[in-house]
Amino acid sequence: MLWLLVTLLLLLPYSLLLLLYRRWWKAVPATRVPASFEPSTRFTVIIPARNEAENLPLCLASVGRLQYPAHLLEVVLVDDYSDDTTAAIAASFPGVRVIRLGELLEGPINSYKKKAIETGVATAAGDYIVTTDADCTVPPGWLRYFAWIIEQAPTVFIAAPVAMDREDRFIRLFQSLDFLSLQGITGASVGAGFHSMSNGANLCYSRAAFYEVGGFKDIDDLASGDDMLLLHKLYQKYPEQVRYCKAPGCIVHTRPVDDVRAFFLQRIRWASKAQRYHDRRIFWVLLLVYLVNLWLLVLLPAGLFQPWAWVVLAGALLFKTLAELWFLLPVAAFFGKRHLLPWFPLLQPHHILYTVLAGWLGQWGRYEWKGREVQ
């Protein structure tokens, strides 16, 4: 009975949370920009890049196709000590201003990406900063959505959707589904004002507000967190001015990593910032998610001593999978990825194992990122 009781105490609030996320996601109003809209917001697009010569041409080509007034837009690429042709490629694109971080820093630091963004913000002419990554491509109407939101109501921060492409291998398919759930939670939580999540591949925030909260001060010792930790600072000061852009035409597309090791390093990096969340609501959400997955792992060896534990495990897996699929249905429809959902039950054991391992390892020690060992 103990196995069943603990399982119910974890799964019931977890399932309720997923039902709330589904409701909140569906309640987020779609962002629609009238064709007659003439924007007046000035943007600076900042792209931090380290050794991205392979991906950068596609990224900058998509930026070059943006349907936005040229006099209201500048593009800044901050080269983070690349030892390939990243800087030269960026300089070859018209209208792209290149900043070489190596010419400005005198010693090693731990958060190079934050420093790259901070450097770009310091030289920005735009009133609003938009960030993406060098391995991403952006849609033509991207900035029009941000401008429309900003010009309708006071806004300091906009979280926006990101999708992973190329599901031609197991590890890429797994990432795409896992990332889909994170994106759904992001839209639901930001839209409902429950807690704040975001992804640095598709962000927009006020340059003035960035400085009002001290930029990355007090979070610049951590390699990760240029997105969510900054959002938390802005949310604390401006809780009514944080918004989510729910529009297929605003989705930024990114590439998954190519192997299991790179995937774990990425997820460990993402998990490493959890200890710095000042929003206790997201802390309890992450703790609940972790405990649910950890308990399911505990039930597996427990069945060797108490066969009932395996019965409980089978029921819990079915219940958890159905609850997660119910949440994912409208999210997958928005991102055009409902064709991936039949794979979801088959990937459930892998997801449980990685959640426990990455969540644990993300809170301890150092890890490698972009060829550097950071913490």
C-alpha cells in the first residue's frame, strides 16, 4: 500500500498541474498583426556566436529576409572567441555589425554568453533588444509581432516560441518532443502569470528595463541563465509587463544536437540554473517533476522485493503518459508536430531516466559547453 500511496501523492498534483498548463495554454490569446500595421519600435537583434561557421550563414540569411523597416533595425553579432571563420562570415553580410569579445576582455570569466549579450546591449541603438542563437533561423514577420505587442500595451519582456527541426534520428526525435513540452509550459506559465520561463533563442526585452534591474548583475557567475534568470529579475519588478507571443509566424527554428553526450551536456547546463530561481513557484514545480520521475525509477528495482511495486509502476507510467499527451495535444497542433505524438509513449522510459540524471548532475560540479569547462 505504501507504494501506491506515495505514487498517488505525487501523480495527482502532477496531473492537476498538467491540466492547468493545458487550460492556460489554450487561454493564451493568439497574436495577430494587422497587415496595415506600421511599426515604430526600434530593435537591436543580438546574436552571440562561438564557432558557428557552419550554421551562421543560414541564420544571417533569415535575418536578412526580415520584413521590417531598415531604419528601425540593427543587427549585432558578438563573436565569442571563435577560432573558426564565424567573425569573417558575419562581416560579409550587409548590415551586420561584428563585435569581437576577445578584444574587450582581459581575463577568463564563467559566463561568456551573458558577457557577449551585455556587450551588445551596451552598444545597441534600439529601444528593445531581441536575441537569438547562431544555429537558429527566424521567420520574416518576426519583429512585427514583437512591435505589435509592445505598441499595444506597456511591455518589458516577451517570451516567444522555439521549435526544433530535423527529426530524422532517434536523438533528434527525442529532443524535439522533449523541447515541445518545455515550450508548451513556457507559453502556458507566462500567459497565466503563474511562473516565468523563456528560451534565449527567441526573446525580446526593453533595453531600459534591462539596465533598471542591473542587467546580468548577481547572475553573471553562472554560465547559463541569460534567458530565464533575466526574465525572473524583470518579472519581479514588472509582473504585469511580461508577455508571451503566441503566433506560428513568430516561431524561431533551431537545430537539435547530434549525439547523446551533447544532449546531456546541454540539458545539464539548462538544469544548472535551477538553484538560482528566486520564484519559488517554479522551484516547487521543478521539484515535483523531478520527484515524480525519480519515484518511477525507484519502483523499478523495488519490484524485485515486492512484486506489487511493478503493478503500481505500470499503472503510474500509463497515467503519467496519458496526462502528458493530453497536455501536449494543443501544443503540438500549434507547432505543427502532432505527427510526433505516437512516439511519445515509446520514449517515456528514456525521458524519465534523462530527467533524473540531468536534474541531479546540473546541480553539482562543472560541465563542458562550447569547448569550455564551466559551472
